[in-house]
Amino acid sequence: MGKLSDELEDISRRQEGIRDAINASTANVRAALERLEAEVEGLREGELTDEQQARVDAIKEQADAIRAAAEAADDGYEPPVVEPAPVEGVEGEPEPGSVADRERGGI
């Protein structure tokens, strides 16, 4: 039988791995965004030529890909929705949370 301290140490290593992955992922997305911003700045002056339009279209695709990567970072890890515990009513009083209950957020 293993020691609890060994198991907790393993969990700690796994958590550190998660932190490292999050940090690397965030750094990569930020770097991609900075490169994109620099490319956009380079296009600020002048008329829109066919060549520039092609670059603009590519930048838009990159921007969409970066956003998708940033949004995907927490896919499947949204916090669970926890319903509030029901509040017991008191006989003769309005039902908690009802329109007639003006103390607990009723209208």
C-alpha cells in the first residue's frame, strides 16, 4: 500500500503540469496576437491594393483562428451550474422568491 504523501505529491506534480500548460498556451496566444497587431499596423497607410486585400483576408483568418484557440482553452472545463438550495417557506408568509415576497428579491 502506498503512502498518502506520495499520492498527494503526484497530484501536486500534475497540477504544476496544468499550470505550465496554461502559461505556455496563454503565452503562445498572446504572441500570435502581437504578431497580428504588428502586421495590421504595417497596413495602416496607403490604398487597398489586391495584394493588401489578400493580406487583410489572411489576417482576418488568423484573427479568427487565434480567437478560436483562446476560447477553446477552457472547453469542457466550465464551472458546473449549482442551483441554489430551496428556501423553506413560513406558513402564512408569501412563498420565498415569489412576487409577493419583497424581502428576498421578489418584485
